[in-house]
Amino acid sequence: MNQELFEKVENVLKNLRPYLQIDGGDVELVEITDDFIVKVKLLGACYACPLNLMTLRAGIERKIMKEIPLIKRLENVG
């Protein structure tokens, strides 16, 4: 995996974390696959939240794909 790509994704997550942490949640970058799928783990309140799929798709995935067009999808592995 490309370290520069990992750092770019981590930087986007870093900017999103305060919004998740307000509600007691967080996100951890687990890996980026060779076919540019970002795997994350939702933590804290985000893990069990009934809206976590919306947070994942409409929030985190949308922002990462906008900032880094190379990324194809985001998956929650938690």
C-alpha cells in the first residue's frame, strides 16, 4: 500500500474526527486495499448508532472520495 495515500486518507479523517467525537464516536483507518477500497472501524457511539451507515456513506465516504478521487469505496470492518 502507498504510504502517501494512507496519510492523505488519515488527514481527511483527522478533519472529520471532531464532528464524530462531539457525539462520543470516532473512526479508525484500518487499511486501504490494492483496489482503492478504504477500510475503517467506527468506534465509540458511532459503532452502535442506528445512523452509522448514513455517517459512513453520506459523511465519511463522500468527503474522502471528494478529496481523493482515486478512492472507490469505504467499508466498515468493525
